[in-house]
Amino acid sequence: MRFFSDNAASVHPAVLEAISRANRVDTAYDGDAISRSLDSLLSQVFETDVTAVWIATGTAANSIALASLCPPYGSVLCHKDAHIQNDECGAPEFYTHGAKLALIEGDGAKITAEALRQKLAATPGGVHWAQPHALSITNATEYGRVYTPEEVAALGEIARAHGLGFHMDGARFANAMVTLGCAPADVTWRAGVDVLSFGFTKNGGMSAECLVYFDKAKAAGVVERRKRAGHLLSKGRYLAAQIVALIENDVWLENARAANAGAQQLARACAGRLLHPVEANEVFARMTPDEAAQLRAQGFDFYDWAEGEVRFVVSWDQPEAEIAAFSAAIAAL
Amino acid sequence: MRFFSDNAASVHPAVLEAISRANRVDTAYDGDAISRSLDSLLSQVFETDVTAVWIATGTAANSIALASLCPPYGSVLCHKDAHIQNDECGAPEFYTHGAKLALIEGDGAKITAEALRQKLAATPGGVHWAQPHALSITNATEYGRVYTPEEVAALGEIARAHGLGFHMDGARFANAMVTLGCAPADVTWRAGVDVLSFGFTKNGGMSAECLVYFDKAKAAGVVERRKRAGHLLSKGRYLAAQIVALIENDVWLENARAANAGAQQLARACAGRLLHPVEANEVFARMTPDEAAQLRAQGFDFYDWAEGEVRFVVSWDQPEAEIAAFSAAIAAL
Amino acid sequence: MRFFSDNAASVHPAVLEAISRANRVDTAYDGDAISRSLDSLLSQVFETDVTAVWIATGTAANSIALASLCPPYGSVLCHKDAHIQNDECGAPEFYTHGAKLALIEGDGAKITAEALRQKLAATPGGVHWAQPHALSITNATEYGRVYTPEEVAALGEIARAHGLGFHMDGARFANAMVTLGCAPADVTWRAGVDVLSFGFTKNGGMSAECLVYFDKAKAAGVVERRKRAGHLLSKGRYLAAQIVALIENDVWLENARAANAGAQQLARACAGRLLHPVEANEVFARMTPDEAAQLRAQGFDFYDWAEGEVRFVVSWDQPEAEIAAFSAAIAAL
Amino acid sequence: MRFFSDNAASVHPAVLEAISRANRVDTAYDGDAISRSLDSLLSQVFETDVTAVWIATGTAANSIALASLCPPYGSVLCHKDAHIQNDECGAPEFYTHGAKLALIEGDGAKITAEALRQKLAATPGGVHWAQPHALSITNATEYGRVYTPEEVAALGEIARAHGLGFHMDGARFANAMVTLGCAPADVTWRAGVDVLSFGFTKNGGMSAECLVYFDKAKAAGVVERRKRAGHLLSKGRYLAAQIVALIENDVWLENARAANAGAQQLARACAGRLLHPVEANEVFARMTPDEAAQLRAQGFDFYDWAEGEVRFVVSWDQPEAEIAAFSAAIAAL
């Protein structure tokens, strides 16, 4: 039973159906009606006029967003555990042409307003030190924590005061939204976010993310950057269709709700073991190698995060029986 | 009726089925069994031990291949009408970090051995002029012409003598193979090609190309370059499945055969108008604006290539009735 | 006797003296009084408020200027024989992060307004083709031709109409100015030029060029780009001093006048052989290999430009006797 | 009295003389006899056959060295306080095309073998995390500490075992050599270093550094990278002459000896205040703002390093009287 990654989850039936339906569309690149509907669809979701650009992966989405916000000679402030720093083999550096990531510490991979202020105060001016041009946060974070609208707004205010572009990596934005229960607008543009990488792949999509520019001026060059990165799929309609399928009928929220609920169930089984509060679909827990081995012997698959630490990820399609079985197995340790 | 691009064609049913089947696979990135089968599958197709790397687009495939062959300070020899020069918004420059494309002329977007030799002879040595490190040709070419194994081998010999890596852009490799009727090996590694961008998207795939390294040493860094370009799909199994579906049962050849046959039919209707011999699935023809307008008025859609010139592309899924109707309409002009 | 390059000429005594004087200055990087005087000094030369940035080489000056004007996904229009295209080993591509150079033909390495208009008209729009963002011309050109203020203004008007930044490579700007006899402003900002690479190295300097931004907004990021290219010399005062020494007392014009006059003398000796009108300090002439050998046997050194073509360059410090001797030798062929 | 930077020091008379002498040389770029003598000269200094490449700045030297050792998708291990990380505005990222710097902690900006081993052990494999390809250390370090041959050799052994290229930033290599008293070979190639940035600018040069490749195979592409960065000076003989002037007659060692001795004198005055042992020409000391103000009021100029911390740098040309006066003033606080 797979608890190691939501990247391994299946594709939602509505997405497969939408892909099949897209087979009757016959315009190349992003000139088709489905692709062209995204601006309007995402503008509805976010209650403001946005520029929406489909892209196949979160790594590319994040990196193009950063290239929109930061010149090659600048730096991007982010958490030291951020995906853009640790898991993308230098993709942000590739797309920004060598901008530096300037790292900030903080519990649960969250950046506090105070930590951001301190980092900025400690950054020397002048041309010798790469100057900060952007701030990037992840919501939900790499440790499954969620930023509230108030927390994001506090960061957004500092970003604006320092002329920083503000990016949100939303690989698990759906999971954050379900937990927050607020409007998507509240935790994004109303809180100062300029561009969001809105993730669908981990949440029932096949290969589909959406760059959402709330500050449309910052979208200048985005389609050119996508093209020259080889990310303008010649049959983009099959990608756009996935996004539409997940947004229509709120499938994205339904999927995230299921995953989050499963994580809560595991969290209860992990009482006393939790390394971080469980606010999305990930559970980080203390566990001895011996305990981990016992669980694996029962057929449960998951990551060893660090010495004595494990990570469980609940996917949108995880059968309730699996979650119940896993919870029971953990509780029985 | 669409004759403007094979990028607008539908996805073959076998591909859609394979995507559905891949939904039961649950390993992330390229760790799944389908992805891992590609080396072996492509090694069979090419009768030699290859490194095969899936990638979503031809632009990315070409550009990563060139980055494998040419350092940032070098140049890539290619035809002045090559896709890598004209249609990728600087993607080769992005991936190679600024290598130059050095352009060669020639009929039908083909590079002759003589033209290559002359270009090399005319290139000054030293550090002021970017030195050639690679040669890239397209088969079938941008004008639907096909290189024979002999022609490729003549280029390959020169490439080897000058220490150039040799890349083949095979966006329409299937169409070339059908015309040539030889073994895929004959026109690639046996003729000196180091790496092939093997295209599936235009030929019944959804978003699927395969980098095939015949010189496996040159594949060093390819998976890292793919990752940092954001092209390591987290659910890569759905991409790998497309390639497998098209290779199994020779669907790729069957599709190309249909497209090429349609192009031959149009070519006959275009007798006296042809700008290039028709050797793949594209037809380039002389046509007055008035004639073009007449065809469009009858519902036929195609590109104006240049003043007084049009391009028709026949896709794998083009109904015979459409081709017949179009042929008749052209002939009736 | 050296007629192969003005890069091989000596440094003017005033420059050496200025370097010695700079030895008493003690502030690092570009914080010293000499460096800080450049804005004002160049503003006087050009009769408008400019941002002036010293840099050690023309290659770096040109490339940083282009990076100021063109995003990585754009293209720079230039002549096919431009130095930035042929002699800088891809430096523009390095600094712009992969922008393409789009080449225009024309006699004497000059771009006419008509040729520029045609090139722009022939450039497809959209994201597949790198869109032009800048125009770069060289004055005097690679063939020693000079653009008049009217010619530059005609190009400048087209550039403005198409939203192109306008760069002038002035490696031999002094030689052009002497020929034109106009105000430096007339052939630069008054004609629409946004940024000039003002060359001093070939004209009596040691290693000194000056980027002159007439459109100061376009200078954003220039000092950061210079720093990260390793071109912010830690002892910049010795570079700035060279520029000041050459501008003060019009040494730059005096030097260019001498070089141009020498070239005119050679041009007269080359009557009937000239490939281009001689308008700066370079002479391009037809010459058989046998004739060239005869001259070399007499101790004259120069470049073979192409088959049956030679190039002579007269330097600022060329003794009159050498020029006379060379003229006589050519005439005697 | 200037104690804020050795970049503000004057140029040694022998260097100015050498520059004047170079005025009689007349070959461009690096084709002249002085430039061509560097390989041999540096081979003597290092008692092995090296490839020596002049370059104007330490930032460019370091960055080109790193580009020789690390592909764009790799990482360079260095100290968190390294110049390449903090003071070069992303130059390593520019030249390597986006390689990451992976930071290691340690007293005095030194990396211990143990710290290096731990960092490597903690680095995940695979394509998601940029894999280490090079190690870069600074000798003397940013805090004026010196690596012994044994310490370098211990790092060199680990580097070799992990396939890492090994770079030494020697901006103050002369100061380290004077302190160590060993052969230059002992602390470089005999200890596993592949390439050294040998600094001359801070030690009596004007703008002169030398890349010294002990592993000559790793020098592939270095002159091309220098050219396309605009660092191939067209009159390189004036740069090469500086290096020769400083090496001949051991001026480089004499200069460093003077600077180091001055630093020792200040160190004695700083007894009880020292933040780091003084092993080169820099002194880092605790000092209250009030004390610093007192010194400045007496005409002494220096950097505030951090809150309650100051840095003094003694230059090669610092008059003894200045050093004595400063020592007395410090002691009198």
C-alpha cells in the first residue's frame, strides 16, 4: 500500500475522460478553445482578472515564475527546505539564468514575517551581494504546514515594501485551500501574491499545472520562456483539458479533501510521534528503524525522511480501507 | 478539413488505452516499469544498445541533445531552415547556454556533404569564432525531404573527421523510415548519428518524444538536464506508455504510412505546382492567393508558407475521404 | 611594420601618465573620484545627461549593452558581418543568456533602413520565432565605413516604431567622428541610439571602453551585470584614468585623425584595388597572393582578409615614414 | 590612513615599469611573447607543467575555474563565507550557467576534512538534488586563515575519492605562501588542487590574476570561456607584464611579507580582541562602536565587519609609520 508520494497516485477519471474528449479538438499548441478558456476559468476561481498559463510540471512552473520576478543578477528569498532549493536540480538557476536562492530558516518550512525582515536587514546592499528581487513560499509547505491569509499578507506587505515579487509554490495548493476554507483569492493576490504555481498533478491530474499571474504585467515574456524551454506542448489541449476537468465541479477540492482527511486519520494514529502539525496530506513522524521495518513487512510503503523520521503522504485516490489499515498498524506499534 | 499541421491530429486509440492502463502503475518520475522498459525497447528497434530518455516535446528533445554535444562556447552546424533555428524561440540557445547555430544552405532544407565541407573550410579557427562542435540534421526535413542512409553516412564521416557530435531531429522520423524502407539503424548510428530525437507526438502520440543515444557516453548529464528543465514529469509513466504503445505492433510505421500515402495523393493533384519532391507527409506547392482562397472557401485549412506558396500536411488520422476531396479540389483549380 | 591591427598599437603617453597618477588614488572598485567623474565627462562630450560605465573590453561592453536591451528569448538585429556575430565567440549569447542574433546583409557591413524594414517585415510574429528586441550597428563598421547622422536617424526611427532598443558598437567611434565632423550627439542619441560602446583601446588606450547610456532607464542592472561578469575591476581607477586621459584635450580625436589620415594615404596607393570606400582607419583591397608576398618580403605585416583580399589597419601611433614606405611599396606593385 | 582594503593599495613600481616596457610589444590579444611566457614561468614557480591563463579579475578567474570543473546541473562545495558565495553577485552562477553553491560551515572560513565528509554524506543522490562536482577553498581564507599542505591534502583526497574537481581561490595566495614557508607546489597540486586562481591585484598588481591549471585536461575550453566573457583583452601584453613583474625577483613574496608583517604588528596591538588568529594580512577584532569612532577620528579608515567587529587589512605598500601609529592608537583604546 503506497504512502510514499502523491506523484504515484492515479489520474482522476474525470481527467481521463477530458483527455479523450480533447481528442476531437484540432488546433495545435495553445490556440485551442480549451487552452484559451483558462484565463477566464482561473479568473473565476480567483475572483480577479488573471493570466493563466498551463505547463506540464511544477518544477517548470516554479522556475518560470521566478524568472518572471527575478533578473539573473538578483536573488530569490525562500525557505532552506523549499522544493525550489532542494528538489529541482537547479531548475530555478537554469530558468533565471543564475539568480541565487537566499535561504531563510523556520519551523515547518514556513517563513515568518520576522524571519523575512531579519534576512532583509542582514543582506548587504551594493553590487557585490546579489540583491533580493523576489520572495517564494510554498503553501502547503514541504512539511505539510499551511500559511493563513494573515501570514501571507504579512509577508506580502514586506515584499511590497522592498520591491520584491511574490511567488507561491502551490504544488499542494488544493490541500491548503481545503484546510483554510477561505477563498482562493484571500491567500493569494489579496495577500500580495503576484504569481501562483497552481498544482494539479499531485491532486488527480496527469501532468498539469497552471501558472496564475495576478499581476498581469509580470506575465510579460512568460509564453516565450515556456516555448524556449520546450514546454509549449504541440498538443496542449490535452493538458488544458486536465485543468478544466479538475476545476469544474470542484473536483480539485474534493480530491484534496479526501487526501487531507486520510492524513488526519494517520495523524491520530501518530499521536505522540508527530514532528509537525498535520495541515495538509502529509504526515511527518518519529519512528524507529525497527518500527518502520514492521510496517513495511505488512506491506506499507513510505519514505524514510531522516534518521528516526518518516513521511507518509495520503493521495486523493487512497482507499479508505488502506488508510484504516495503516492507521491501525501504526497504532499497534 | 485540417491540412495545416500534424500537431493538430488526434491521439491514436492505442495511446489512449495505454494511458488508461498506466493508471494502475504507481511509481513516480521515471522509476516505473514502463519507463524502465524504454532502453530495451528502443535497443530492439535500433538493433544496438542505446540509452533512451522520454521527453514531452521535440523542442526539449532537440535542445537537450544539442546540449549533450556542444559546449556553451561552441557552435552547432545546421540548415538555415532547420526547426532548431527558426521555430523554437531560442530553445537550443537556452539549453546549450548560448551556443551559436551556424547555418548552411541547401535545397529542401537538406545539407549536402559538399555544403558541410565548404562550411567547415570557411570557418576560421581560434577563439574569436565559435568553433563547431556538433552537426544537426532533420529527417524528414522541414520541407518533407528524406536523407538516405548514404547521404547521412557521408555527413557522418565528415562529422567524425572534425570531431563533431551528430544529432538527428526525427520529429518526422517515422515518415522518413516509411519512405526509406531500410532499418532504422541504417539511417542513424550505422551512418554516424550519435543521438536521435525520435518523434511520436506528430504521429499519433499525445506528448511523447524519445531521445535515443547511440553513443551512450554522450548521454552523460541528460537526465540531470531533463530534470532541471522541468521535464522529468512526476508521473512519467503516462508518457512512457505512449511510446510503448506506438512502437508495439508497429503502430508508428502504420501511422506514418497512412500520412505519407495521403501526401502522395495530394502530390499527384499538385503536379506542376510542387516546390519540393514529396517524400514524407508534407506537400509544398505553388499557389496563387486566389486559388488558396478558393480552397479555403470549400473548407480546407492549410498554411500560407510564403508568397505564392502553401504547405499541406497530412496527418496519420486523416480520413481518406478528406484527402480525396482535397485532391479533387486542388486538381479542379 | 605593423598594419595588421590597431589592437597591437601602443598606449598613448597621456594614458600611461594618467595611470601613474592614479597610483595615488586609494579607493577600490569604482568608488574613486576618477570613476565617479565619468558620468559628467561623458555627459559633456554628448551634450546630454548620460550614465557612463567603464569596462575593460569592447566584447564585454557590447554584450552588456545587448543584455540591457534584449531579453534571453528575444533577438538582436545586426549585420551578418558584425563583430558581435563573428568575432566574440558567442559573448552576446553568453551575456544575454541565449538571445539570437538575426542577421541582415548590406554593403560595407552597413544596414540600410530599407534592409531593416524588409527584415522586420519578413520576421514572423508569435512565440515560435525569437522576436526582435534590439538593433545593433557598428560605427565605423567592420569594413571601415561610416554611418552618417541621417542614416542612423533613419534606423533609429524604425527601431523606435518597432520598440527595439538601439545599440551602437563604437569600437572605432573616434575614427567615425573624425570623418563625420559632426557633434557626437548627432550620430548617437539625437539619431535614436540608446547605448553606445565607446571604444578607447584601439585608439591609444590600454584596456578601456565606456558604455554610454543615453536612455538612462535602460542602464538598470548594468553595474550588476558588469560585477557578475567579473568586470568590476577592484582597482578601477586605472581604467577610468585612461578614458579621462583620452577625452581631455581631445586626444581621442587627435589619435583618430592621425590613423584616418594614414588610411587615406594608403587608399590613394590602393587606387583601383579598393573593396570599400575608406572612411576610417581601415583599408580593404584586392591583392594577389603574389603581391601580398612581395609586400611581406619588404617587412609589411597585414591580414589576408579573404581570397585575393587584404586588410590594412593604420594605428594612431603609426610613424609617417612607415605609412609613406607602405604606400610606396603598394603603388610599386 | 587606509586599512580598509588591499584593493585600494597602489601598484608596485616594478609593475608600472613593466607596463611601460610592454608598450613596445606589438602583438594583439595573447599572442605576444609576454603572454606566451606565462606557461613556462608559472611552471617554474609550481615545479610542474601547468597551463597558465591571465585574466583581469579574481571574480572572473574563480568563476571560469568553477566552470571548468562543474557542469551547469552540478554543485560546487564551498564555505558559507566564501567570496564566491557572498561577494561576486552570482558570478559563479553566471559562468557555470546556474550550478549551485553548496555551503559548508567552519571556523575562520576554513573547511575541515570532517566537515566536507559530513556534507557529502548528507547530500542525497539522484537527479533531484544537484550533485557535487567540485570543491572550492580559499587560501588564505576570507578571515585571513591559512590552510596547511596537510589540511589541503586531506581535502584533496576526499575530492579525488568523490570525483570532485578541486579549486583554490588564491586572491591572497602570496600571503598564505609567506606564512607557510613551503613550496607553492606543496599546498596546491601536490595536495590535490586542480586549478588555482593566483591573485596579483591585491598584492601590487593593477588588474592581474592568473588561472593556473595543474590538471591540464581541465583547462579545455578555458580560453574560449575567457573570450566569450569579454576577458580576452585585445592588448593582453599589459596584463601579462604585471604577472611577470611580480613573479620575477620574488616581488610577490616580498610584498606579501610586508603586508603580513604589518598585520602581525596590528595583531599584537589587538591582543584580547582577536576574532581569528592572524595568519595573513587581515586582522578581525572585537571593537565597540565607540572605540571604532575614536580610531576614525584619528584618521584611520577600516571596515565595520559586523556588530562589534572590525576588519583591518594591511597592504603591501603600507608605510611602517602608519602601521606603528595605528598599532599605538589601538593599544591606547
